[in-house]
Amino acid sequence: MNTHRVMGIDYGDVRIGIAVSDLMGWTAQGLETIHRKGEEHDLGRIGELISQYDVDKIVLGFPKNMNNTIGPRGELSQQFAEILKEKFGLPVLLWDERLSTMAAERMLVSADVSRKKRKQVVDKMAAAIILQNYLDSQQN
């Protein structure tokens, strides 16, 4: 029985959204938003969460352009994926996230969450959507 969790990461310039799966690998929960303060700080916090939640795989949001090409943001994600692999020795999967932040934003707007509050939760929610899309794909 697999009792390891998958971590979802929404990697942004200012914030990093973190989500984790349940032990069965069925559902994603938004965990926290890391306010970026430099690679050592950011990776330190991610490492703490990997240990705390016994994570054995990372799914990293991969922002492609709408025409499926890889722009500067996508290249940054690819670099970050390599850093994560090297630092934690875990498999890192790049997952197409083109619509996840927009989907998270829309959900929060329809739930009538204030703009200020949305800013605080949109990243971890986007991470949860990225991770949930990945988990759903694994069920089939």
C-alpha cells in the first residue's frame, strides 16, 4: 500500500504555492504559500514540507504559452525542476498548468472572496488544481 504523498508546486516570481495529496493519492489540498526570499529560504521550507508530509514525488506547474511553446516562465520552471531533483533526489514531473491560476482565480471570484484574501490563497489553490489534475490523470 502506497502511503507516500505527492507535492504540487505552483512556482511564481513572488510566491510559491504548495499543495499535497492525501495518502491514497486521490485528492489535493492546498497547503501554504511561500513568499520567496531567496533560493536557500525557499528550498529550506519546501524541504521541511517534504519531510513533514513524507513526499516521494513532486508535480511542478509548467506554464506553457497557449500555442504550446515554452517561454521564459516555462524555462524558469524547467530550471527549478532541475534544482528540486538535485536538492531532494525526488522525481519531479512538469505538469501543464496553463489554466490552473485562472481557474483558481475564477473559483475564488465566484465564491466571492475579497481581492486581498484571493491574493493570499490563489497560489496554494493553483498548486492544488495542478496536483488534482495530475492525480485525476493517474486514476485512469
